[in-house]
Amino acid sequence: THWRAAAIVLLAAGAASAGALASPQQAPRMLSVSGNVSPVHDPVLAKHNDAYYLFVTGGRNGRGVLPIRRSPDLLHWEQTGFVFPDALPAWTTTEVPRANNAWAPDISFFRGRYHLYYSVSSFGSRDSAIGLATNSTLDPSSPDYQWVDEGMVLRSFVDRDDWNAIDPNIVIEDAQNIWINWGSFWGGIKMRRIDPATGKLSTTDTTMYD
């Protein structure tokens, strides 16, 4: 449920701010959060400057896709907008016509930009894709703030693949070795190497790892 997901994120992120939220002697506890805290599904958290930014599944074409929330302390939250303020990028309509929002965002920082990966699909289908949007900052008040659609990263097809292109996750081994893993249901978790320069799949290492 959304409250449990929010609690997990806040407890995990709270480790980085334990001095402000709890002394080392205190046991882990559920934080009492306020403000715009629901719904929160599939959350991912990033800290930029003095604020925390939370990205979640949700939104709808025509009303904004992938909501963004911000907090100065992990306790008080406000919604600051959407990654896609109007609708999903045009390529998603061609590739996955039944998709009307985006799922399970994952955010990482490399090569001087924030990379936000997300999936588009429809429930119970392998007709899915993972896309990428980038930004140089997470602060919406910055003149440099702009989410850039970088297009599709990978795709799964119902009549070809036994895996599903959803739930992306980036693993940064070091500056030159970055990986994306994804998937659930059907053929399980898959992994490919990412080209750090593009944020897309490597063209030199095309191995799909199980």
C-alpha cells in the first residue's frame, strides 16, 4: 500500500539523516510524515542540495505523468510537478499504444546529469518499454531545470520475449561500468550494460544477463 511504501523509503533514506531525526541509540521507527504524501507507489528518492526529491508511479496522459515530491527533512512533503507535465513522450504512443502513464521510476546521477528511467506498459502485458529522461538539476527553481526526453532504452514484445520491460533499476559499478536490470513475471530479472555517454544500451556489449 502507498503508506507502507512511503514509510520504507523514508526509513531507508533516514539513515543518511539520522543525526537530525534520531540518535544512534534509538531503534528504527516509522516517521510521521505530512503534506502531499498519497498516493505513493514504487517510490525512488534522491537528495539534491538541501532537499529530498521523491519520484513515483502515477499521473495520467493529459494531466501530468510521474509525480515529483520534495521535502527539506523527509517529514514535510509538497508536490512540485511532474517529470512530464502534460503527457508521455510521443514515442510511447507508437511503441506501447495502451500505456497512459508510467511506472516504477528509478533515478541515478552520472556524467553530470540525473538519469530517470521509467517503464510504460499495461497491466498483465509484455507489450512494454523502458524510457529515459534526464535533467542537470532536480531543483525546479533553477533556470537549468528541464526534463529532456531521451527516448526508448529497451522494449519487450508479447510474441517474441519471455521477459517484461518494466521496473528498471540502475547499478553504477564505477564511472565506466553502469548496468540496467529490469523485469518481473514471466522470464524473471534481466540485465544489460549501459553506455555511460548516452544512458542507453551498450552497442559493444550486447549480452543479456539472467
